[in-house]
Amino acid sequence: MRGKLAIRMALDQMPAVIIYKGKVDTIVPVLRAFTAEKAAITVTTDGVPPSLALYKIYPGLLDLSPELQLLLVDVPPKLWLGETIHIIVPANFLGSDGALVITSHAVYFIDKPDGDKECRSLIIPYNQMTASSDPIQANSLSISYADLNGCQTDIFTIPAEYLTASKMAIRKAKAAKKYLIKLKTKCIGCGYISEDYADSAPPDERCHCGQLYERTIIR
């Protein structure tokens, strides 16, 4: 895939999962292109993780209401491939009941309107999130973020007993920065070494001395 148009077409045609294999040096420009297009991205370094049933990656699933369990059973397991699910709580968004899923990389709202055969998912990656706070309404969580349409603010209604845990899970996930890709850039020519997040790593393939960079992903 080359260029912003190709990236946009890929997102439009394959919004759930895009698998790209390559050396770290070739992944960097692809990662930046998807970030520029406001895509929800997870990078795995040990190949493609196996698709596991939700109850195997989130033991608390069985403690949820039967309605939420039934809703989440139909979610494609690759939706949160390579992510850790911290908490799932019941929520309402724009009059639709569903589940708010807080992971290591993003906040998801999952619902299934009456008559629909498939679940819908709203994904708010942490690298797009600008703020989360309590709006005027009680038992609500307000999340502001920037997407291709500009600045957005979504308000989710959550039962009072889950509100504090949800806010804390978001704060901890953002602080852990598992959603950010950190790279080590090394030049064997002049000895230059840097450790940066992917969006601020040296953009060129070659060092100022003319030698190709060697890059590795730092866990």
C-alpha cells in the first residue's frame, strides 16, 4: 500500500482487521500513515495472536448480566486482537444500550440495534483522546477526541457503581502507554542511537552519515 489514498481505501474496505507483515523499518511509514488517517491500531511483535473466546481473555465476562454476555458473544474476537481488556460495564450511548469495553489501547462501545444481525462498535483510541471527564449529567462519562471529522465529545451513561472504576481504568491505560509503539533507532555507521515513540522517531531511512538505520521495537 502506498500513499494516503491507498490507506484510506484500505480503512474503508477493511475497517476491522488489517494484517501487515514486514521488517520494523517498513512498518514505520505504514504505522504513521494509519495514524494520520485516525485508524485504531494495534501492533504485535510476536506474530498474530490466536483468536480466543472472550471469557478466556476477560474472566469477568461471567459476572456480567446475561444480556451483556449475549451481546458480546457475537463480537468478532479479532476486534481487540493484541489488546488487554481491563473492564467491561453496561452503558447507554445515544439512547442505545450496550457495553463499554475499556482496553489497553482504546475505549469501545458495543451495541446491537433491534433487528440487526451484527454488532456495531464505536472505537476511541487513546492516541485520539483529548479528555475524559464528568459532564453535568449524573452517572455519565464524557470523552473528547479528535477524528477525521474534527473534535468530538461523546457522553456515555453508566450505572453509578461502575463510574469510578471506568474512569480509573481509562487513566491507568493511558498512563501505561501500551498503545504507543516505542522504537530504538541505531546507526552502525556513526553510532547514533535514540529511543522514541514511532510518531517522533527519525523519519528518514538513512542517518545523516548515509548509513541505513536499524530499528527495533521496544516492549
